[in-house]
Amino acid sequence: MTTATKARVLDHPSRAEIRLEGVLHALSDAVRLRIVSDMARADGAELSCSFFDLPVTKSTRTHHFRVLRESGVIEQVYRGTAKMNVLRRDDLDALFPGLLDTVLRATEVQDARRDD
Amino acid sequence: MTTATKARVLDHPSRAEIRLEGVLHALSDAVRLRIVSDMARADGAELSCSFFDLPVTKSTRTHHFRVLRESGVIEQVYRGTAKMNVLRRDDLDALFPGLLDTVLRATEVQDARRDD
């Protein structure tokens, strides 16, 4: 089997494996909060990694997406050569009701305060 | 001035200095979530560090309390030789409405699932 024909599937925790501590850690970074906020606004649309306007290097960007995926906050799938990202909103809302929305609102409040 | 007469005051961020990322990081650990849950149940009462039944060494315990204090989640004050702890609920609720309660509820949900 060559690399070209091998399906590239990335590891994700199942819903039952998602831990609150991991989700909070994933959200405890300004760049990752921005990625998650952008995804929430996309309302379930798949977004490529390059969609996000982030002030970091490519390898740091990859790292942030991996932390989000491995904690269960996002799902990453390959569509051809592009890695697409989507928020695992149903899983997070089922496991920790209100958490994602509360954090997103807190992010907005903090950003608004900074811009004052 | 001798050490004995010098008031020992610990550094805390002001309300305006508290950052969402720092608070989420402080909460992204099972031991610290347990400390914060116990404090929330104490409803504003000052609790000594030794009050908490934690499966960690004394130095790790001290580290966890420091992370909580430096992020603005708790206030630590000396009463004689005892270091007392209290949740900064008013500050957190004012800055990030609903965040603390949502995280505490998520902790309970996760603990209940583990005990099933």
C-alpha cells in the first residue's frame, strides 16, 4: 500500500473519552480560543486550517489544532490534501452543558474590554 | 524589620488583571478542580490548605494553590501561621458570567459519570 492510496485518518477521542480537564486546557490559550470562536461562528461548516488568520508559525498552528483535536474540542478530517476542521459542538454540549457557550461569551467579553 | 514582624502578603492579580486563559488553565487540572469545588461548597468561608483531602505531596499541593492564586481564582491570606483560602467568586462572576458555575456543574457531571 502506498502513501497515496492509504486513507489518512486522524486519532480522535470518542465522546466518552473526552475529559473536562483536557477541554479546559485546550481552551486555555488565546490562539486556540480564537480558532474555536471562529469555528463556532462558522456554525458547523468545515474550515481548512489556512482559513484562520493567526499570528503564529505553521508548526505552532499545527500544534494548536492537534491540541484541540486530541482533547475532543474539534474534529479534523482530510478532504483530498486539505485538513478540514469542525467543532464537536454536539459532543461538548452533551457532555458539559453550557460550557462551550459560556467560554465563548467570556472570550467576547474579554476581547471587548481590551478594545475599550 | 524582622521576618517576625513583617506582614506576609501574597501577590494577587487585581480584578482587571485576571485573564480568561489563566483561569481556564488553572481549572484544567483534576486536583485544582477538586479544590475549587470544595471552596465553592464552603460558600465564602476561609479554608486552610490542610482542610483539603488531596492525593498529592505537600509541595505539589502548594504549587496547585499558587496556580489558583496567581490566575485570580482564589485569594490566599495569612491568619497567624495558617494560609487561608477563599474563592474569588465575585471577581470571576463579574468578569466571566456563569463560567465558574458551568465548570463546577461540568465537574459534577463528569464525577457522576465516572462513579457509574
